[in-house]
Amino acid sequence: MNVSKAWGALFTSAWVLNISLTLVSCGPRKEPPPKQSISEAQYKQYLDQIWIRANRAWGVPERKLNVRHMKLAFDIDRSGKASALSLENTSSGSPELDRRVLRTIEAASPFPVISENAPEHVHVRADLEVKDGLLSIAFRIPEIESANGTKSTIVENASDKETANALLGALSGSNIDAKHAALEEIKNMGPGAKEATAALIMALKDKDDDTRYAAFELIRQMGPDAIGTLPELLRILNGASDNRVLAAEAIASLGPAARSAVPSLMATLNEKGSTFHMSLHLEATRALRNIDPSTNKACLEKLLPDLNESTLFTWQEDTFAEYGSDAMPYLLKAVQSPASDRQFVNAAKVLGKMGALAVPAVPFIAAGLKGDEDVSEAAAQSLEQLGPKAKAAVPSLISALKSSDDHKWRVIDALGAIGKAAGPAIPALQDLAERDKSNRDLANEAIRNIKKSED
């Protein structure tokens, strides 16, 4: 990871500031004190503090600016004070802008004293670029010249660990934009992002909601490479915060390596009471399926009471459907010998999303067309969703056309969705179109769909 990229991605709400720094000792000396130099570690501390403090000192400009270029020069003395500020070769065209750049660096000082043996002055030269009203800082220092004239090379391609440490420093500050930009840079590290576990954990603990959400999202994108965050994710999952759902979702992305999370995830399925807990169930079951499919039966048994609840949310229906063949025995029983009308309705809606797996349940779903209003509507809706796979229900659907309930339109749509296999229903649909003005257009459309599929 290039050092410039690691820092260049860090944004604030004001400018794009691309800085190329050269640190050299300056000021007259009769003879250099012994061991007076800037180490690579000290240099990185300077980068961190210059970036953080300059961003804190900067304010949001009143207007966005076009691309501008300028060169900035200043000294940092041994006390950490920035002085001798000057702009060279500026193309900003704005004296006010130039003054603001200088004031920003000046206001950011004093910088921390990084070493008692540091040079008397550290000279900083910076290439600035202003673009689209955003501020970033790209530090690119190929070498540092110490007081005794010795040069130490700064590695052009920093290791993933070095980059992660730099980003950890950004996340430990108070600049919200910087934190978000640091997380974005972790994402750009690819497989090397696993070195940034400490930074991710720090972001998960952040007080800023957006920072935490961004960390959760990044973990989901990283998948198994973020396994080092599992202890912190479990702490959140086992706690009482509103982030428990996000923690379960993130744990799901870690895959089988997160097997130690199974007991905590299973425990969440015992919690009842609110829409929040329903959401928690959804993400916990998805995590369990992804981590350990052998838990599917236990999860389904925990979820079965939901089939007897009031109408399921769409995402609850999806939860059952995602279990596929493992869920079929439970759903088949629920439509074949339902404990209640509500259980039939919910099971039929889930089966409608299961495609070919639901074919054995079609006769039992079709039997529901003779039920009360809610049951018959759910049955017709499920058969419509199954389309051609519900061809065995055509006779029952033709009989249902003769009913006078308010959901006849669903029966018509189901026949149209079945297509070619619903050919025997054309005469009944034609008769309906002639005598029922309210459903005439739907009946004619269903006939067209059936004939179209026969071509």
C-alpha cells in the first residue's frame, strides 16, 4: 500500500489538499548535536499530527473552488510551533484563499514534540491541490535528512501493517470525516485489510453512528478476512444496543470460521416481543445457516411459532423460504393440516416463493381456495407466484372462478401466470369476461397470456 494512498484517501469537509513533504534540518549550526535525527516512526507521528490538527483547524469554505495549485513552505521548531509560512507559485487567484491556507497550518500548531533529539527546525515543503471543495492530504516523503546530514529512506510501498497503524491513528482522533475516509482506505487494502483488525474494532466502538455503520458494512464486505473482529461483534450481539442486528449480519459474513458464535446466535432466537427482535431473528438465522448449516432444523423449530403469528412480514417469509428443502416438511404440514387459518395463510405465502420445491404442496394449497376470504386469497396468491409449477391446481382454480368473493381477480391472475397448462380454463374465463364487467379486462388478459404461452 503506497503511503500516499493511505493518507491521500483521508478527507475532511473543506478542500483537496495533496501534500508532498520534505523534512530537512535547517537553521545555522556550528556542529550538530549527537543522535539528532528524525526516525521513520517519528516522521509518521508528524504526518499523523499535521493531518489531524490541520483538519481540525480548517473550516468549511463559503463556496466550492475549482482546481488550484500552490506550494506551501513552513518550519516546525523544536517546541512544535509552525512558523515562516509562505506560499510559492500559487495559482489560486484568491488572496483570501492563500491567507486561509497559511492560517490553517499556523492554527494547527503547536505540533507534538516527537523527540528531545529532534532537529532544531523541521522544514516542510508541501504541494497543494484544491479541487471540488474537498480536502485530502497525501504524504509522500521519499527521504528525511537529519541534522548530521544522514539520509534515511522511507519505504515507498508501506506494508499492510504500517498502513493499518496509520489508519488506526486516524480512527483514534475526533475528525468524523477522517474516520470515514480511513475505513474507505481499509476497504481498498484488499486482502491486506486483515491487518486492520484493531482499526475496525475501534470503529465498532465509536460514538458516531455513521462510523459504526460504516465499520459493520466494511466487515460484511471483507467476509472471512475480518474474522479478527468476531470477539467485538459477539460483545455487541450479547449486549443491549440497537447494533445487535448489525452485529449478527456482520457475523454472518465471516462464514464457518465464526463457529464460536453459534451459541450466542441461537440464544437470540429465544427473544420475543418486538419488531426489533424479529429483525434480530432474521439476521441470526441467516448467520447460522452460513456458519453451520447443521443448525437449520433447530432454527426452524425456534421459528415455527412465527407461522401462527399475525401476518408475516415479507422478510419473515423470506427467512423461511431461504431454508429451502429443510423447511419443506414444516411448511407442507402447515398447509396439509394447519393448526389455524393463520398458519395456512403464512405457510402458503412462503411456499409461493419456493419454486419447484413447493410442487408437492400445490394440491394442499389449492384446497385452500375453498376456505374463508383470507385463506382463499393466500392460496390464489401462492399459486400465482408458483406460475407453471402450479399446473396441478388448474381444476381447483376453474371452480374458484364461479365464486363471488372479492378476490376472484387473484384466481384469474393465477391462471394467467400458469400459462399453457391453464388452457382448459379459457372457456370459463371467456364466460366470466362476458358476464362480469368488473373482471372483464383481467379475464381477457389471462386468456392472452395462456394463448401466448401455447405458441
